[in-house]
Amino acid sequence: MTTIEFSNELKWGAATASYQIEGAAHEDGRSPSIWDTFSHTPGNVKNGDHGDQACNSYHLYKEDIQHLKELGVDLYRFSISWSRVMPEGTGSLNEKGVAYYRSLIEELLNHNIKPMITLYHWDLPQTLQDRGGWENRATIVAFEEYAEAMFKEFGGQVKSWITINEPWCASFLSNYLGIHAPGKKDLQAAVDVSHHLLTAHGKAVQSFREIVPDGEIGYAPNIGWLEPFSADVEDQDACRRGMLWQKEWFMDPVFKGSYPEELILLFEKQNAFLKIEEGDLELISQPIDFMGINYYTGSLGRHQENAGLFQVEEIPLDYRQTDIGWPIYADGFYKALTDLKETYGDIPIYITENGACYNHGVEDGKVNDQERIDYLKQHLTSLYRAIKAGVSIKGYIVWSLLDNFEWAEGYEKRFGIIHVNFETFERTRKESYYWYKNTIEKQRFEIT
Ligand code: IFM
């Protein structure tokens, strides 16, 4: 038996996002976001699911916070629904929407749980999409206005902020691969969106320094780990291109003030051009206080002529997969974290998301999700190794507190450590909840 023990400095948390859990889509002045439109368009989301009710957390947030309290977490990462607090996308605030988040924050603070707010977890107000969405630079200005308003409303109480969640998903998955809202398949649009998201991040960081000088701010890119299938140069190159797309495209501008040239050229060959205006890169590369990392999966990459833009075929080899079909590669987590330190230096990191999809149901009042516990153990062991290797890890935040609306996969795919019955909204704590609680309490766990 081996014990993995963490220091008291590591902060523990759980995460959710507004559209995935809140529901109350038509209540108290909220206007539609791109995800309301997308999910209500037939064919976009499995089983025609949508977030109208989701977990009903808008009404049940006190119960959810009670679960967080008993879990013993230091912090709760949640996101604000832009269209709930600012229904027009810009301009006046919706007092009822603001009041909801104020109550949520107060309830968290009353229970000694630190709120960590994500400003943008993909639910752009539809009214902004109607004016071009993230393809239009005006949305950068709108985001700055929204961010400033939120810093002013909540910055007195909330000191940890994330600008953008998973910019790769919000740009390429949504605008090039067409899988997420707004569902476009246009490389130029995706390249524009990626740059505008990062510029919006920079604008928000700039305002944050003025309004919340005693707070910390970062962003939360997702990375998967891709390593070459063989020593073959073609496989090595294919992997490098795949990683450039996920990692360097979204991190070089922030930490080095430039985009990777190889990718700019590759996009240009497809007639998609990176359009940078004066001052953008300075904004984007302003110092931030931490990097958020969302890690779930890794694969081997092999060169394959017909495998998309980057000609990299992902081969899971014999890695086991979670119920969403993502290979489990915990060692890739260690490799990704140590690689980040080598590439960008000693930047403090929060693991802003890590977790697994397993779709167990409730049996005799229990949810026995041993596979999720195994996944968490393996990834926390990799995290521990990364800490030992000198990576500065501030915190670990599990995805997710609750089973929720898993975007294009609807409600079938469950990532929660708490089971949600989507008809009654009843919550049932899974075995992984109890395992995580015990780990937080003792700051350690055993592996056999
Ligand atoms: O549910 C999502 C979350 O919204 C963003 N990161 C990945 C999770 C699992 O797909």
C-alpha cells in the first residue's frame, strides 16, 4: 500500500458552469444564450436535450452549497450566465440576475467556501451572436463591459476569477468542427474567434487590475496530451501540430506575446488568416496570476493523410476509456504539467477541471462509481508527482460537483460526484463524493 499525501497548502474545490446546472432559462429576466438557441435546434444535442431546467440549481443552490460544505472543499468554481445578468449583452444590468449571484456568493462565504468565478463558460448572449458573436470585435468591447460590471458587483467579496474557459472549445470546436454552439464549420471564423477570445481575456485582466487590485485572475485552457505513436519523423511532426493547436495557440500569445508561426502558415494554406490589430498582443500577454488547466485525456498521435487539418490520427492504444469514450491517460497529466513548466516557466497553476464520465445510476440509494474513484486516484497521483517535480500547483478542482447538461451529449453523460435525477432534481451523493471528502479531510489517500 502506498500513501499519496498532499501539503496543507493545496486548495481543494469542485466546479460547475451556469448553463450546465442552473436551469431557470426563462425566469427573472434572463435572455437566451447561444446554447439555448443551439440546443433547441433539432439535431444538435443528443435526445434533443437542452438546459431549460438542467439541475435546477437556480432554485436549489442552497442545497448544492450544503453538499459542498459537507464535502469540505476550500473553493467552489462556478460561472456567471452573461445573459442572466446583462440580458442585452451590453448596457443595463438585470437586478434579479445579479441578486441570484449575490445570494450564491453570500451563501458560500457564510459556509467558509471561497467563490471562484468564471466569466465566460460558453453561454454568449444570443443578442450578441445576432451581431456576429465572437467573430465581431465589438464582442470584445461587450465582454469588457460585462467583466467590469461583474468585478464592480462582486469583486469586493470574490477574489479569484477566470476570464475564459477552454478557448479551444469556444473557438475551434464551436466554429470549425461545428460540434458546439454556434455550430459553424468555418476555419476563418474559428481563427477570428480564438484571437478575439484571447483579446477579450486581456481586456478583462486590464480592468481587473484597476477594480480588484487585491484579487487573482487567470484563464482556463484545456489540454489533452498527445505523444508520438512511433519514432517516425512523420508521427512526431503530426503530434507537434496537434499539440500546437491545443496548447501553443492558446498559451504562446498569453505567455510569450506571439502565435506559433507554423500554425499561422498552416491556417493560411487553408485561406484562414490571423488578423491582429495593434496593441492586441500586448493586451493578451499581460501578466496573469495563475493558469487554470483542464485535463481529461491523452492519446498517441500518428500521421495520417486524411485525419483532418493536422493529419494526426489519435490512437487510444490500450488505454481504458471513460463512458464518453475518452482514453484515460493519467501519466499524460504529469507529462502535460511538467511540459508546461518547461515551456512557460514557473507559473502557478490551478487544476480548474479534472474528472471522469461514468454513467452509473442509483441502486438501493447508492451510486457505486468505483471507476471514477480509480480515475481520480490516478490523476491525483500524477498531480502529486508533478508537485514533486517542482510544478507550482495552487489547487485541484474536480469536474464536476453535479451530473449536468454535458453540452452536445445532453444528460446521458455524467461527470458529477453527485448524481442528479433530471426529472425530480433529487441529488444522491456517489461513492466518489465520499472518497473525495475523505481525501480532502485527510489530505491523503492510499493506492494498492
Ligand atoms: O462539461 C465540460 C465542461 O463544461 C468543460 N470542460 C469539459 C467538461 C466535460 O466535457
